[in-house]
Amino acid sequence: MLPQYLDSLMVGKTKDGYIGVCAAAHKFGYFSVWDSIYPIRDLLWNGRYEDACRQITYLLKLPMMDNTPIASLHAVVQWNEAMAFFPSMELEQLYPQITKMFWTAKASTEPTYHMLKYAANVGVDKPEELGLTGEFLSAEVNALWYAACRIVQNEALLRNDTIVYEAAREVVQGVE
């Protein structure tokens, strides 16, 4: 059933051959993490490396993808996983988008520990009912932030990008 399900998620291709995926449009509307990022892992696990590569490329090239920290952090982790399964020059060339997401998220961190402050940290419809309003530090988001920063740090090291490497190292040490 999974191959047919994965095929049903494809909602279109760009002129460059990148694919769009939307997993739950028929239920909830569009939410980038669930609809477009999680299916990349399913594609990878099912040997559909080129489709996974096309989807992560599509996402990372979206304008202002970096303005949604939770989705962009997931995208960084998924990009890294896709590169492990299917290393390609196309994925390698997405490094500028990865660093852009890093810099945007880093600008939202608190200064002492470089933890990411974010308002949409919970998966509930009305977070104010739980007393969670405004930006706050979440363990889950900061675990993801830490993982994304380690990926950025490692990639910067491989590329001799000392500015990004030092900035990511500072964040990693702060979060640790």
C-alpha cells in the first residue's frame, strides 16, 4: 500500500522537475512539516531517492522557507538524511539555503545559551489553554535546533566555511 500512498501525495512538478508533496490536504489544509517534510523520509526508506531529492530541493528553494523555524529545522535534518541516502551535486548545492535557515533561526535565539525562542512550539490548537503564549523555550524545538546546528557545523567544516562553522559551534556549545 505504501508505494500507492506515496504516489498519491505527489501534487505536481515544477518545470525543473522538482515535486510537490502534500500528505494531509484533504484533512487539515497545508502544514509544511507533516505534509512535505515527513514524506521525504518515507520516500527515502522506500528507495525513492530521486523523488526525495526532488522534494527536499523544492522545499529548500521556496521563498522565505527560512521564516518558519520549525519547518526549516526539520528541512535541514531531512536534507542531511537525504544526502546520506542519495548524495548528489544538486543536494550539495543547497548549502546556501541551509546556512540561510541557520542564520534566520539563530537571530531568534536568546543570548546566554543560544536556545531558540519560538511561539509555535506545541502541537495543540489553542496553546493559551495550556498557559503557553508568546515565544518560549521548548525542549523539543531546542533538541531539533541542536541537531540542525550540528549538521550545519559539520557541513561548514567540510566546506571550510569558517564563519558559519564558528557561529554554529558557538550555538552548539551554548545549547550543550
